[in-house]
Amino acid sequence: MKALMDFTSKLFGKLELKLPESGSSNGITTPSSPAAAQPGAIFDQLRQCVFIRNEVGAHHNVQGMAVSDSDVQAFGNLVIRLVESVSCPTCRQIPSTREDTYFRCSCRPRSAAQLWPASV
């Protein structure tokens, strides 16, 4: 898991979810919620406690019994926040339909959430 997180850290540092907004000049806005606007910050927090996933969840072992329930719950909450920060609030999907420079969710194109950039 650590190797995967190291590999994707550059991408998460640049990810930005843009949502449609009625009344704006281009119809797209960046959410005002700090969690939604900064998936990279949440990702960095997760990297600090990825051992919880390994020792408690994926590879249960004796050392995992020393991890407190509150630490496990905090880790789970970070995972939820990360998913919410890159998901469309309408259809709840992580945008996966590729456009030229971004991904969009399955909502109608003018109301679809956009996840920028499509590549790093």
C-alpha cells in the first residue's frame, strides 16, 4: 500500500474537483469546502497512518491489536473524506469518463462534476 501511495502522491497533490454552478460565467466552480477542494491534503494525512490499514485490516496481526479503536476510526474517516473530496455530490461517483484534460461523472455534461487534471 505504501508503494501505491508513493506512486500516486504527485497526482493527488494536483487533483481538483470542479462542480457546475448556475450563474457563473463558465458554469464551473471549485467547491468552497476545504475537504472537497484539497484531496491532496487528506491524502497526505492518510499516508501518515497507512500502517493502520496494513496491521489492522489487510494483514491482521498481533501488532495491530495495539492500535487503538479511535485511531482505526480516524483512519476510516480520512478514507471517507478522501473519497468525498473527489466524488460528485449529485451522483456520488468518482468522475471516470475521460475528456481531453479532465474526467467527468455520469451526470449530464453541463451538470457533471469534473476531476482535473486527467494526467500529470
